[in-house]
Amino acid sequence: MENAIFGFMGALIGAGLGFVGSLLSTFGKSKDTSKDVLTRTVTNERAQWRKELREIAGEFVENALRIAAGDSAGSIYVLEKRRVLIKLRLNPNPEHTLDASILLIVQNVLRYAKASNTEKLAEALSDFERDVQALLKQEWDKSKNEAESGTLHSSPVNCKH
């Protein structure tokens, strides 16, 4: 009789441990799946952000050149709208040096385009391209690393972006 009780208790403990193990495994997988979905979502959003910034930056440059050249297809209103769209995609924290530099350059581009100062405009547009390209590369590297590691990295305050 004692063997039967110990056998029953052993079976009961084994079933309980199996059940607990199964629950832990399920919750662990659920957590990993949620983390994977979050990483994919953030990575996709960053890809969309990069795509939009490239498009808006190109339209900004085109419109600035049209205005400076006196081309009637250029519009100060469109240039201002593109400026705002660029600004709203950047981090306003001055410690994010690439963002701060782009924000300053965008103001200069606007000023030089309005004044038809093509020499200064060309310099400012070159600086704009360089900094936007660096920012896009930085964000691409961040997304690539997150996709490979499955770990999201927030931008610390003292980083370049």
C-alpha cells in the first residue's frame, strides 16, 4: 500500500512538474514571439522613416534649386512644407549632432534659395546631402543590428542621433 501511495505521489509530482514546465515553455515562447514582432515592427517603421526622409530631402533640394534659378515650377510654399516635414522627422535635442546640423542647414538652404545666392546654396546643399546621408547610414546600421540581434537599441542622449 505504501508503494502505491509513493507511486501515486510520484506520478502526481511528475505531472505537476511537467505541467509547470510546459507553462514556462509556452510563456517563454510567447515572450520571444512578442519581442520578435516588436523588433520587426520597429525595424519596418525605421525603414519607412528612411524612405520618407530620402524622398522629402530630394524634393527639398529640387525645389530650392528651382527657386534660386527663378524657375516658375519652384515654390517657396513647397520648400517651406518640405522643410517642416524634414524638421518633424528629426530629433530636436541639440545633443543629436547630425539632426541639429541638418536643421541648421535647412534654414540656410531656405535663406540662400530665397536670395538666389547660388554659390552659398550649392555649399549648403552639399552639406545637407552629406549630413542626411550620414544620418540615413547611421539609422540603417542601427536597424540592421537590431534585426540581426533581435534586440532594440534606444538612442542614448549623448549619441550622434
